[in-house]
Amino acid sequence: MTPAIRPRAATVQGLDGVQAGRLRAALAWAHQRASRTGTFPATLLADRLQVPVDEAATLLNNLALVGLAERYRASSDAWVYACGPLLAAAPASAPAARPQEEILPRELWAAIIIAQAETGLASGEAIAELLDTSRRVDRVDVTLRLAVLAVRGLLLLGPDRGAAHRQWQATARGTYRSRDLLARALTDHEVWTVLDADPLDVDVDVDLLTAARRLGVSAERLDGWVDRHTRAGHFTRVGPGLRLADTGWEAISAVRKDPAP
């Protein structure tokens, strides 16, 4: 018996407007609603999130390809889906994990481009490792964000080597998008967010090389931003190193209070 589906509301958004936590919770909800039949249609997830059905179906198909979901042909010849254990049993990321809301689109694309630089393909694990700081990012949440980029036509999955070994590849649109995004001028919010991702201490120099890599820019481009903010009093020079001044700590605190500008 197919789970009952609520009438669709008039306002429908794209999947790219849905945060990873909400998407993960909706997938767990759909799995629970389908407990009697074991499967659910893409329309159930689409109605829960108020997103287009074709986007929900494409997302679920990609999740099936990487092993987070399963899909089957129903008697009506339509596809139906079931969440794998990682989605069904863990609807929320680990409390100690770095929140996905703190991982900027710029940072995610920089990780994708670095991870696929050698072969043109990047595993989800390699991308996640580049996003790790003192707090590991949740691998399922990263995969959900990558799957949403695939729905938008910015990523695709490479050759079938088994679900555990499927890798991501930027499409032509994705490559253009990443180049455009990483070429843009750095914003204060982006830099403070990335600097805050690593442990900071009053007696420890700021790691500008790591910050530049995460922002997808050269060290020279980040140096320009740092020079401006040093003149403004946000940093102090200590020998060859750079440390946060009181106003720099205040800027970090402001980003923590408002992670989404």
C-alpha cells in the first residue's frame, strides 16, 4: 500500500535551497512513512520538502548509485525507493560534527576541484577530508550536498565501480560555476568563517596557507585581504607570524552568531 501523500502546496522551491539537515530529516521521515510497504515514491519526498518531483527523483537515483538508498520497479513500472541504513538509522549528523551551514559553497567547490585535480574524479571521502578541521564533517551530509549539485547538473557520477567506489566529476556547467565562484573577490564573511573553522588561540599564528586552500585562492590573494585588515587593526604582526587582535576576535564572534550572511 502506497503511503498517503499530502496535497502539494502552491510554493515549490528548488532542492538547492534545502539545507542538508532538513533534507536528511525528510529522507528519514519518508523511510518511516514507508515502513509498511518498505518503499516510497519520489512524490512523497517532494511533497515533504515542497520541491519539484523530478528533482526529488534525480536526488534519490543518485543516492541509490552511491549506496545510501535503494530503488526498485513497482508493479506500475514506476521507481520506488528505500533509504539505506545510514539515512534510515541516523537522521541527524553527529553533534560534534562541523555543521554544514558553516561550510561555504566556495569552500565546498574548492575541495571538489582539489580532490579531482589528478584524475578528473573525486571520491566523497576525499572531498570530506579536505573539509575536515578539528571537527570532522559528517560524510552523509557531504554526500547529500554533492547529490544536490548533481541534481542541478553541476556534478555527475563517474564509471560504475560499485556503490562504495563511485566518484564525482564536475560537468562543464560545474567547472564554469566553480571558476566563477572562486574568481570572485573574497568577502569578509567568507574569510572569517574559514579562519574560525580551525582552532584559534591568542598565542598561535593564523594558518593562512590552509585558509587560502579552503577558500580556493592563492596565498597572494588572501595576503591582500589580510593586509587591509591588518591596517584596520584586526591582526597584529608578531615576527613573521600573524595573530588575531581584539577586533579580529570580535569579527570571529560575529560570524559564529550569524553563520549565514
